Amino acid sequence: MEKELLHGTLEVLILKTLSWGPMHGFGIGRWIEQLSGNELRIEEGSLYPALYRVEKKGWVEASWGVSDNQRRAKFYKLTAEGRRQLHKNADTWSSFAHAVARVLSAKQQPVS
């Protein structure tokens, strides 16, 4: 489950990032890092396989373009199915995060 959770979390972060508009891989990783206050550092070895997975699932489309620094880059765009998955996965992840937070913030021991 841990690997699935990590993959699913990165995938939903990518989908959320792309909900703002098309972006290249480096920009996606940078946006997630900046928005998280550099708490979430996305390594290339995790980011690009995740981008490949969401593209293969039909949640994003990719096309080649030119980045702001005039380099050739692959840009990713959220599809309609990707937008549906974003809403579904964001709700699931939010519920999971709240459940974990309740357990971690417990002020009393469990009753046996």
C-alpha cells in the first residue's frame, strides 16, 4: 500500500498542478516544491515515471514545445478524464489525510 499511496499522491499533485494550465515537467516539480514551502521535493526519478503513468492512463496529454528559456520541452495538459480523476483522488486523499491526522493528534489512549 505504501508504494501505491506514494504513486497516487504524486499523481494527484501532478493533476492539481496541471489544473492551472499546461506545464513542462521541470515546471511541475518546481511548482509543487514552491507551493509546499520546499517540504515536498520531487526528484526527476519519481516525477518523470509518474508523468508517464498519468499520460498512459489518459489523464494528461503531452506535446513538444519551447520553454521560457528557449529549450525544447515536453508540455503536459490535463484531459477531461484527468480532471475527473483529480476530483476523485483529491477527495480520497483528503479523507485519508484527515483520518491520519485524527490518529496522530489523539490525546487519549485507545480503549481495549
